[in-house]
Amino acid sequence: MRWGPEALADGTTRFRLWAPDADTVAIEIGDAATDANLLPGKGRGPVGKAPEKATNAPQLDPGLRRGTADEVAPPSPPLVLSLSKHVLQATTEVGEAPFDKLRTNGGDDTNSDRVPLTPTENGWWEITLPPPPGTPYRYHIANTPFPDPASRRQQGGVHGWSIVPDHSYPWRTPEWRGRPWHEMVVMELHAGTLGGFSGVLRRLPALAALGVTAIQLMPINAFAGDRGWGYDGVLPYAVHEAYGTPTELRALIDAAHELGLSVFLDVVYNHFGPDGNYLGLYADRFFHRDVATPWGGAVAVDEAPVACFFIDNALMWLKDYRFDGLRFDAVHAIDNPQFLDKMAAEIRAALPDRHVHLVLENEQNDAARLRPDAYDAQWNDDFHNVLHVLLTGETSAYYGDFADRPAERLARCLSEGFIYQGDPSPNHDGKPRGTPSAHLPPIRFVSFLQNHDQVGNRALGERLTRLTDPAKLRAATALMLLAPQIPLLFMGEEEGSESPFLFFTDFHDDLADAVREGRRKEFAKFEAFADEKTRETIPDPNALSTFEASIPQPGPDAGTWRSFYQTLLHLRRDHIAPRLSTPKQHPVEGRGPVGKAEVEASPLAQLDPGLRRGTVESLGAQATGNTAVTARWRLNDGKVLAIAIDLADAPAPLPTPPFAPTPSVPATSTPSPFVPSEVEARAKQNKTLDDARDEGENGLLFTTDNRFIAWLE
């Protein structure tokens, strides 16, 4: 059985709901809606107050980082704190399904029709009706109205009317089949802070010119209020109306594809938000009340209708909107991990002839599902954490796991993927964390220096431009962009933004108070925020000013930073990415490598000739000092990529590349101000790297500030 409205060939719509606890279910049809009265602020009622009691309501946004909260050794001023997703999710006395506050802006109760649905089997109800696209509807159980949990579009927010969807968008890029994973350079974006879908669309040409190959949108599903990170969603199928219409979202994706950009979406399948979740009132089996998570009872993905709810949702984004991939939030919080296998299998079966990329976030460093026929890659927090220690000197909270011998830990990360591969983690009470990952190719790991979690975890949301020396940051950025792992950038970093990215919400009344006071209460446990006056400097998540402060603004040296990123990304595009594709499916969970014939027979082999090339493998990495590391990889054409980095306050001389003949450097129309003058001079008298590669020679890729160097040999 499939959830939600389904357009049939005869022009009618089948409505289907899983309500195993209901005796009767009815559907109410309202007056036809238009884009004008669906836009925020037009016909939209106020967000309702949550009811008095709840068992599932998180206190703060589920996008915040997991782990044990602890104080970070603060820079100046000493107002930096890393918080835990678990600690910040204390249960509040607010409701999960405020029936009594339903908004009725979409239809007129006196002129609407209410029709009973027919029960079928296993708790399913359905009816086929002729309302055209744009028609509001909602369900009733025991005279209580609520939106379709699989609503494709809402009017009046998450307590309002659902809208019969319109799938008639005329795609300009119907032949787009995506880009292979090894080409990915991902930019994480928050649509709301960039002006909605239309605002993101306007930025696409600049991102493509920079060298970004994919954008990843933070969650855009419907959540209570206008402002938020998106991880408190309650209607996973509906586009958040404050960001724009479904048509505007499709236009954004279409424009990205015209520019050769892939588009990924962050999805949340481990919990629902605290305001607007009605499922538990008519489908109690949707949750395992006896299995605790930071957000209440675990989602019962072992129930077939529940698994179907989320798998269909993933397929909707990939098929109806033509997203190129999904990032799955906090999968370690999913009660039944076998659900992830089913999810990947159904997606791969449904879309065999497109490059569709599936990426996990998993705090447990579980490598079991990282293979081409399942999940392409996983966010590697270890990479961020160890580099954050080296860049800032912060060693408290989860950074304490990386405080001892950070250079050795970075070397392991570069050569093997995860740093914690079953090792005891002090931040997890000495329990083992992680699984072996050295057998995986580098492209199975997504590396980042900043993202919404790592910046937004901090009390004041500081970016690295506020926390470390610019020369060190340039070196770490060069490492991220030229190493063979897949790089992920966070909006604004390419312009040296110094704007914070804060935790912001748009809750009201009791829930707003609980979020604000709960956040400050958690910070009060730490010395830096023991004083009440100091805690008052923590921005109120519900204040409009907190959201506005989080809009990324170019930094004072934006042009220089943009040129720096562009130089590195073009080097990656021309000299690294083509050498990263690999046909080998590394043995995981008893699966052996894929044979050559199987690779060449696959649909994607026709899209990506690089799948027939050799493998990419680490040749090892070593700490050459307390803050210095060298690493080498053999790429798929036999070339060796070598990198050296030193993040000391006073770095030692970098290694000398073993060039024979004389090294060459890339020719650029505008020499980077971060390349030493002697290297620029050498560039003018030697071959370019393109010439050297064509002749089978070696070449210098990049060097900056005597802290970083990369070459091919």
C-alpha cells in the first residue's frame, strides 16, 4: 500500500491513509486554492499553540550534534560551547498533535463536503475522488480534523489543509542522468537563509563557476512556523511553504541540472518534530513507545506501512522532483538498521539508469553499508573533529577524543577513513566506537571543515574564520579540497564569511519558552556560562534577529577567498577527480568485488567510462611532527597523489617533492595570492601540469603559506 494522494489515469485522485486505530475516517474537501493564497502571509493563519501534554517532544532542534555535552576550552571571548543533540532534547510539557489549534484557512466548513473512506486491509482506508490539483483537503477521525501525513503541499502550515498536488511541471532537462560520485564537490545550503528556492537558484551560476558540482539542501519538509533548520519536520512529503512552491523547487533543480550541478536533499527518518505530528493519535503502531530515543519512542520502521511511508518519501523526492541524491540524517537513531538495506535496494531498483547518490550520517562510524549497490558514502565527523583540534586547540567535549596525538589521528583518517574503528572513545564512556574502514576507497567518506551541525552547535555559532589563523585555515581547506575524499563545503565559507550560523526556530508560546529556557539552562552547567548575564548573550532561537544574523554575508576578503577556492576546485576537477573512479566493490558483509563483466554491463558503466579503470588505494600516511602529516594515494591511472600539511604556529619546512624532471605548476589567469612568489616564478618558466600529465611527467599541484603542498608523481 502507498501513502497519500495518487493521481490516476482517468483524472481522479485516490486518497489513502493508514489509520489502524480508527473506527471511521472521512475526508473533507475545501475550496480550490491558488499559488497566491498559498504563499506565506497570504491566507495563512498563525501557528497554533501546542497542547498541554506530550511524550515525544524534543526541546531543541534535532539537527544539533550528538555526543556528550561538555565545555570547550574557549577562545576569546570565552563564550563557546559544544552541545549534544541528546542532552539538548529534554522532554518538555508541550504537545505532539495539537488538534484544537487546527487552522482552517484552506476551506469553508459550511461549504465543504465530508465523505467517508472505505476500510480495506491491515488498517488502510481509501477513497477515489475527482478534485483537481490545487484543491484543499483534510481528514477527520471522531470529528477531529488533521492534514494528510503524506501531504505533498500545505496551506496554513502544518496544522492546516493539505493540497491535491500538481505534477505537470514541464522539465527542461528531462535527459539529465546525474554525475558520478567521484566528481562530487558538495555545498551545503539552508534555503531559508538564502531567500528560499528562488534565492538559491540565483546563486547557482556562481557556484558552478566556482567549481562546486552539487548542492545539498538542508531539510525542506514542512515544519511548524516559518524559520528553522528543518530537522523538526512533521510532514515529510510536503515542501516547506515559507521557502516557495513545489513548482519553484522543481525550477531550482531544473536550473541546477542545466548548469551541470547535482542536487541532494537532507532527509530525516528517525523522528518527528514536536509541533504538528498527528500520527500517534490514529496509528500508535507507527512508534515503539518502549524504545527510547532522544526524541521519544522510536519510529517503528519494522512495520511494513511505516517502512513504506519513508521509502515512498525518498522515491518521491528522487522521481517527482528529480533530486540526484539524499543525505540520511542520524541513521544510528533508527531502531531497525535493516530498514536501511531495504531503503537502498528499493531506490536502486527503481532508478537503475541514473546517478543517484545515497549518503549516511552515522555517529557510530559503521562502515557496513558503504558500497556502490547500497550507500555511496558517509559523513566523516572524525575528519572535522581532528582538524578542529589542530586548528583551534579546543579539546573538550567530543574534541577530547582527538586531543591526544592529533597528527597521528589525522594520518589514520587520511589513509583509512574513520579514526575510531572499534577503539574505546572517552566521550562515549570508554565504549568502543566504529568499525574497520581501511578496506574502503577514499570516496566512501565525505570530508568537511564546517557544516550546519559543527557551526550551529556552538553557543554563538562561530565559523572557523573567527576561531583560527587564516593561514592555517587555508592549509586545511587545501587538504580538504585536494585529498581524494569527497569534500563538502558549508554556505559562505567560499567567501570567508564571518557571519554566525545560529540555532533558530519559529515556535510559539509554551514551546518557544521551553526551547529558549532549555537551551540556556543546558549552557548554565558550564563555567563559561555560569553567570546569568552571560547566558543572556546566547541568542534566543525564536527571535527573528537570530535567523537574520545567520544569513551568510561575504567576509572582508571575500574575493580573495573565492579565488582561492576556485583555484583549488579547478585543480581537483582537472587533475584529481578524473583519477578517482573505481570499479571495485570492496568486500563488506561477505560481499566480494564486482567482476569486470558485471561492471561493464551495468547501466552506469555506459555513463561513466571511468568505472572500467583501476582502483584507488592509500599508500599510507604518517605524522611527521606534532601538527604535521604526509599522505600518499595511488590513483586509478597509476599516478601517486602526495600531500603534506603542517598546522603548527611556526611550521617546519615542507617535504621536497621527488621530482624528475623539473616540477611544473598549473598556469592560472590570475595567480593565487596564497601561492609563494618563487612557485609563481617557476610556473612562468615550466610546463603546465596539463602538459606534464600528457607527457607522463610529474607535477606540483599546489602549495600555500609554507603549510601545505600537493603533487603528482
